Amino acid sequence: MSDTKTFLITGVSTGLGHALAHTAAAAGHRVVGTVRTPADARAFEALAGDTHARILDVTDHDAVHRVVDGTERDLGPVDVLVANAGYGHEGLFEESSMDDLRRQFEVNVFGTVAVIKAVLPHMRERRSGHIIAVTSMGGLITMPGLGFYHGSKFAVEGILETLGKEVADFGIHVTAVEPGSFRTDWSGRSMIRTPRVIADYDELFEPLRDWRIRAAGTQPGDPDKAAAAVLRMVAADRPPTRLLLGTDALRLVRAGRDAFDREMLAWSELSASTDFDDVSRSA
């Protein structure tokens, strides 16, 4: 097929990464997927299609460059990068440690950035490419008990938006893909939970933690449909800066933006009061 692309997708063992890799390979694209274990590598390469596994820990930045450079050398140009590897940390701010925060950012932020930085010089030299990072609706809105996770995703959102402005003249597209709740193991195997120790938060947080555990496997989002949506977006001439996935993401992000607009308007007079008087008069 004339529009065949080479995808590099991190974290293809499970979840959205696995669904996207499978869907892209089934559509005739070449897919290089990163995994953490030899068993996962064998399972990935057993998928139908042009699939190539690479064992990688995205927190090993030297290894990231070796994998990317080796892929470019051995398999050809990476047309589409999907930085998907990551995990969720659930824990109240006061109960979670600084080490929890460092680990969350090491994978979700520094790992994502490392992969992008390894791919970007190749794409810039070719003046083409599409950089995608899977963030979350949690990169635009917040919920109690996910502060470190939200912080990591908000950080990636800001980095991606800035990067998109820096590389637009090089023919490189940058997109943040922001899923809502999908039937993956995000709230199961892929989530680390901080133990509870402060009773003052029980009334607020215990129902939320219980709900997240019980909701596993019943989320509204279909990973295969999400993968198909991402492929449609990749094929677009002008892909978006952000792509929300799921009706819950649309609803919750819209509600969050509306609340922000209301608060900004309510406090706009005080916000505007901080300019120098001559600036205010001329305005």
C-alpha cells in the first residue's frame, strides 16, 4: 500500500499501545513496538503483520537512543512515533512520597521526552513525521487522589504543545492523544496505589478508590476503536494538536473548561487590576 508507514510505539504489551500496534499492523503498516520482557517480545512478534519487538525501559535514556537509531538504521525511517509507555499512580498528596513523585515523572514525563528527543533529529532532517504522545483526559482535568499522575500528564501536555510550535515549519506534526476511561489495565496492573494512613481523608477518598477498583473491566471506552480513531487521525492532512478519546473525556473536559471560564470571568476585575496605571488607561 502506497501510504504504508513505520510506527514506533512504546509500551505495546497491553492496553491502548497493544491495540494500536495490532490495528496498525493489520492495516499494513510496519510496527516497531517496545516491551519490557523477552516473553512480551515473543508475543508481540507473533502478531500478524510486519511487527518488530524491541526490549526497552524508557527510563534508560541511552537505551532509548540505541533503539531509535537502530530502528532507523535497520528498518528505515520512523514516520510515526507513539510515546505510550507509562503508568498511573493513585495516592493522596499528603500520603504520597517524594519517591512516588520521582518515579511517576521518570516514566511518564522523562521517558516520554527521551523517546521524542531520540526520534526528533531524524524527523527534522527529513522534514516530515508525526509525534504522538498518549497523555490522558487527566492531563486537562483533575480528580482527587491522582495528583502525581495528573502532574505528569499536565507536564507532557505543556511540553507537546510547545514542541508543536517549534517544529511546525519542519513538516512535523505533534499530537497529544487524551483518552478517557478505556477497558485497559490502567487501574489494575498498570496502577501503583499508595497505602492509606490518614483517616481524615477516608470520607473523600475511600469511595473513589473503591470505584476505580470496581470499574476495572467495565469502562466505556473500546481500545480497538481508540486505535482505529488514532489511525484515522494520523492519515489526516492536518492532524489536531489534541485528540480526546471517549464520550466521558469530552464531557468531563468540557465541564472543566466551563468551570475555568466561569472562575476567570468572576475574578477578571482583580486580575486586570495588577497592571501599571498608565498601561490600564491606554488599554
